[in-house]
Amino acid sequence: MNEKIRAIQREYGHLLAQKALELEAIKLSVAQPFQWASGYWMPIYNDNRRLLASSAVRSLIAHGFAALCEALELSIDNIAGTATAGIPHATTLADYLQKPLSYVRSGGKDHGLRNLIEGLGSDGSYQGKNVLLIEDLISTGGSSIKAIEAIRASGGVVSTCLAIFTYELKASADAFGALIPRCNVVCLLDYERLVTTAEASGYINPEERKLLEQWRLDPFGWGEEHGYLPNRG
């Protein structure tokens, strides 16, 4: 990763971390962890939809993405958002760059044309054009991979996915690493920078930071290790 990209991530990542904690789009709590939909207890909870409440933050994200596009020297014909959380940020970026917009549904419609991707022409194809995928969060990477595969199946060339935030889990690195052809994923804010910003602002203390760092190494074993048994239904 080149220095231009790292500089963008330092600048925008730090600001985003501050705003995400302020708006409670990201919450950190090792004393009272959160139970995710999977049933596992985690010391972090992410809801990037809360970022939509601030026009300044929406603009910050769009400008950060635009800066990454320039640093990566991307050729973009279409900007696609993942449903639903990626759609507003893809829209803001598409308006800013004056590019066509599409979005990838989590599943095809059960009626009409049964579209999986909205915003395409009557043939339902990207016709070989370069598509930039916008995601709000990279967790295990599963939903992003499905979106990439859907775009490719619809005739799009997608080599880059930009996201607001990543947990930096090994599962996501493995998932993207297995993609052929490769799709590069670049995020404005990563877990390490979030934790660093949280500690510097007094949101967490050094001992809590250690526990948060342990979580990233073993996210699905962390809760049980600290006395929180998973409830997997």
C-alpha cells in the first residue's frame, strides 16, 4: 500500500473514529459486551447507519473515498453500493464524482424481473464496465464477496472495494484473498486506528485496550474466555 493511501487513512480514519464514537456508530465496552446476532458476545458494536445523521460526516466519508480513488488511480464507470448500508455512501460519492449509480440487493426480488442489482439497463448488464463497490463495514467479508460475485455475474469488472470501517479479522483477509480475479479492499478506518483514537480521547483506558486487542486475535472465543457464553439459538 503506497504512502498516499496511508496518509489518507491517517487523516480521514482519525476523524471518522472520533465522529463514530461521538455519534455512537461504534461502541466499545469490555465490561458489558454486546451480543451480536450470531449469539457471540463482543466488546464492540458497529452501526454505521448512525453516521447518516450528520451531513458533515457523510461529506467526510465521500471526500475520503474520492481521495482513495485518486490515490489508487481507479478507472470508474459505475459506483455500486451494497444494500442497504452501503447505498447512501455510494450515492453521495456517485453524485460527487458524477458517476452512474447501482446497488446490489442482499437477495433477488421475489416478483417482477427478480433483479439482484438495481440501476442497470434493460439487459441487466454492466456491459464490461469498471465498477467500484462501496461497503460500510468489512467483518468476515461474506456479504462483500457476494456483492462482488453478483457484479461480475452481471458483466461488471470490479477490482476494488472501498469501505468505511474494517474489524481487520483474519476471516475477511482470507475471503478476499481467495477471490479470483483479485479484488482489492481499502478502508478509511481500521480497528487498530479506532482503538488508538479511543484510548487517546479517554474513551477507553490502557487495560481496556489490551482486552480489545485480544478480541481481534480471537473474536469468537473472546466472550467465552471472559465468562460470556454464546447463545447460538
